[in-house]
Amino acid sequence: VIARGAIESLDAALAERNPSRVALVVDREVARLHPGLERLARRVAAASILVDGGEGAKTAEKLVALWGALGEADLDRGSILLAAGGGTVLDLAGFAASTWHRGIPWIAIPTTLLAMVDAAIGGKTAIDLPAGKNLVGTFHSPIEVIADLAFLDTLPAEELSTGFAEVVKTAVVGDAALLDLIEEKAPALLAREEPALLEAVRRAVAVKTAIVARDPREGGERRLLNFGHTVGHAIERASGYTIPHGRAVALGMLAECAIAEARGLAAPALRERLARVLARFGLPVRLPPTLDVRAIVSATAADKKRSAGVLSMALPREPGRVEVVLGVTPSETTNGVRPLLWPA
Ligand SMILES: NC(=O)c1ccc[n+]([C@@H]2O[C@H](COP(=O)([O-])OP(=O)(O)OC[C@H]3O[C@@H](n4cnc5c(N)ncnc54)[C@H](O)[C@@H]3O)[C@@H](O)[C@H]2O)c1
Ligand SMILES: [Zn+2]
């Protein structure tokens, strides 16, 4: 359910399933900014469990603490877990739901743009380990996703930008008209105005939903959603995670466009267009001067390890059309990253 006021549909969703008990896991900041959510929880849930959002939510310690809280709330096999927050809280709570009594149903209430268009869709849950992000996880789709646009009213501007990086990615992967919309309605989107925002969220959700429905376990088509993420993850890693994910993905998309250009897949106009759009949404189009190209290229090795020594990337042909290519070489990556450097 995607709408301003979508949260009103929660009662009906719960009534339909008649759970023995309900608990809400909620981002502390979201609970503070949206007291209506707490009132709702008091009405429909036996317990509400506050957690701190941010990547620090996704640790083994926080998971154990959450399991403890679910026990205290007496959640049994017939219960439903509600999770309200950004991608971090949904990943943690979804993981807890997938393991509690070997899996209980959960309802996702995404409160960031990124969570609405990405983290709440497709059933992946995860926590991080010191050895890497999202190393432990499950596939456990929520039975319902309630994306209430009213949450976005309080989202800090930089979190909105991060979300738009993923919306742009999704447009390139599967919806050329969405890219047009993002360009034409940029001022309205930045001002969080409906109906532009509603349409952008709906279209982005539709692209991801269609892809994951055809490839729920990431055997093939789902890899198209990695556009911008192979180089993006390498940039995150090379920066010691000081560059936030969405900003790294913006840079990753531009680098991967350049690689696609060199392979004759995409026209230079695509990269120029994306650079304009990303800059419009406050996202970077140049690497921080402290970041070294070689460090980025060697960080792509971590992706290669996962796929038997071959580096694959989802490269664009044109808006709405991306394909997975195998065997991208370090020198191709180097040349792809180079246009992101500041002119000497
Ligand atoms: N499961 C998936 O398929 C999937 C997909 C993409 C990303 N993710 C995961 O999502 C996480 C990133 O999610 P995110 O960007 O939402 O980060 P987040 O959950 O850390 O939220 C960002 C910040 O915004 C705050 N916040 C949340 N909602 C708010 C609101 N309505 N108003 C004001 N502040 C609010 C949070 O407290 C936090 O400080 C990463 O851990 C990533 O791995 C998962
Ligand atoms: Zn992403």
C-alpha cells in the first residue's frame, strides 16, 4: 500500500489475519517524530520495542537483544511482527521475524525513501558482521508493505538524496519514463510534493517488485538491480565506509556508464544525463580527492571473490535497459572510474 495515510490500512491487514499477538519494532527517531505511530501501536500491539536506527542496528548483539524483547512480549507462532523504520530496522526486524519460532509473518512499514523503494521490497533480511555487511541473512518477505508518504516529511535532506540515488538506479534498470519524471519533476520531488513523489515511489516499487517476483532468490534477473553497485560498493569499501551508500552508488553508476560506453553498449549521452540528474538531487559526480583509483579497483576484488574470480557488472544500454556482463577487467574499471576524478 503506497499512499499518504497508508498506515490506516494496518487495522484491516491485522484483522484479516487475526494474530494471537502483535509487537512493533520501531526506529526510536521515527517514534519520536511520529507520535501517531505509538498511539497506533498501543491500540493494535501488545508491545513496542524501540531500536536505534542506522547501520549500528544490524549487529549480532542487537539481534540477540531483539530476540530477548520478542520473548518478553510473549510472541508465539501465531503472532505478527510489525517493523517501522529505515532499511536498517527493517533488515534487523525482518531477520528476527524469519527466525522467531522458525519464522513468523511480519509487516514492513518503511519510513525512508530508500526503504520504501528498495529495502522493504524483495524479502532480503540481514545483519552485518565485522567481516562484512549483510553477511548473515534470510529471504523472508513481509506479508504486507505499508509505505506511508507522511513519514518522508521528517526525513533529513541527505537521507532523501540517498533514496533518490536508488530511484535513479531503478529507473535506468527498468523504467525509462521514471527517469523522464525524475528530470521533469525534480523541483517537486525535492520539495517532497505529491503527486510527483507518489508516482516516483510507485513506479520504482513496480520495477523492483516485477524483477524480484521473477527471480526471488537472485539467480539471474535480480542482478540487474546491481547497476551502479559493483563500483559503488568498491567506493564505499575503499573509503572505509565514510562515503554513504547512496552517494557511492551515484558515483558507481557514472563509472559503470563509462565502462558501458567503452564496451560500445551505451552512448556518452546517458552518462551526461545521469550526472545532471544526480547533481540536481545533491549527489556527487566526482570522487573525493583523498580517494585513490587503485584502491577502488582493488576493492572490486571482494565482489570477484563471490563469483569465482570473474567480475560481473550490470551495465546499462539505455534508460530502462541494463544487462549483466561477465569478465570486466581491472583496466576497464580503472578507465571507468577515471572520469570521476577532478580535472587536474
Ligand atoms: N533488504 C534489502 O533488500 C535492502 C535493500 C537496500 C538496502 N538495504 C539496507 O538498508 C539499510 C539502509 O537503509 P536506510 O537508508 O533507510 O537507513 P537507516 O535505516 O539507517 O535510516 C537512515 C536514518 O534516517 C532515520 N530515519 C528513518 N526514518 C525517518 C523518518 N521518517 N524521519 C526522520 N528520520 C528517519 C534513521 O533513524 C536513520 O538515522 C542498509 O543497511 C542496507 O543494507 C536492504
Ligand atoms: Zn543500494
